[in-house]
Amino acid sequence: MQEQNTEKTVALSVKTGKMTAKVLKGAVKAFLDAQKNKKPHIYKGKQSVKHLVQGGGELTSIEVTDKNIKSFDKTARKYGIDYALKKDTTEEPPKYLVFFKAKNNDVLTMAFKEFAANELTKSKKTPIREKLRNVAEQVKAKNKERSREKSKSREAEL
């Protein structure tokens, strides 16, 4: 069996004319003091489930499809919601679970109202490609009419 390495390696550089035990001891002491005073990193926005749980507070989750993930990301950043995505591969097609927490439930409700409204308006819009196809068909129809009129007028002149 292979043992897990629990020790960390640290690079420490000291500028000195002569390295003595006293200088080395002072440098290591200064480094350790700096590590004690170092604040833990606070994660915001999109993060892992592990970091979300470490932050404390109550987690809630919803299911989203892979099409909605990007738009949810935009809304969550706007409202300052901490969330984590987890892919559920047990089902076909895979679903995504979004675990989230916010400081205030009102913020969550506002964010989800906006997210739902955005998704509703997106579903009502006609795709741009479809609009382009319709315009292209109209242009073809007008070109056909124009070519017929030209040929008729020429026949009348002869």
C-alpha cells in the first residue's frame, strides 16, 4: 500500500549575506506567523459543492437542463448567489442539479423570477435562422415576379 503524503513543501527565499541558524529561524518564524494571520479564501459565485457546504448555511437545489445553465449563471452572478453545479449522469439525458445559497431568501426569489422571465421570453422568440429563411423566401418570390414582368414587357415591344 502506498502511504499518503501529508507533509507540504514550501519554498522560502531569504536575502542575506551569510546564512546562519539564527537567520533561518527568523525567516521560518516570520513565514509561520504570516500563515497564521492569513484569512481563509472565501469563495463566491460558481464553486464546488464542497466549498459551498463549508461556507455554512442552508443549501437548496433545483434541476436545470444543459440549455439553461449559461443563463442561470448570468442571473446568479448579478444577484450574488453562491451556487454549485452537479451533473446527474444516472439518467438519460443527464440532468444538472444546482445547489445554491444566498444571504437572503428575497434575493433568491428575485433571481428566480428574473431567470424564469428570461427563459419564458426566450422560448417565445422566433429563432434568427428561421427569420432569415422567411426573408430569403420573400426575396426569391419578389425576384421571380420581377423577372416575369421584364420578360412580358419585352414580348410586348416586339
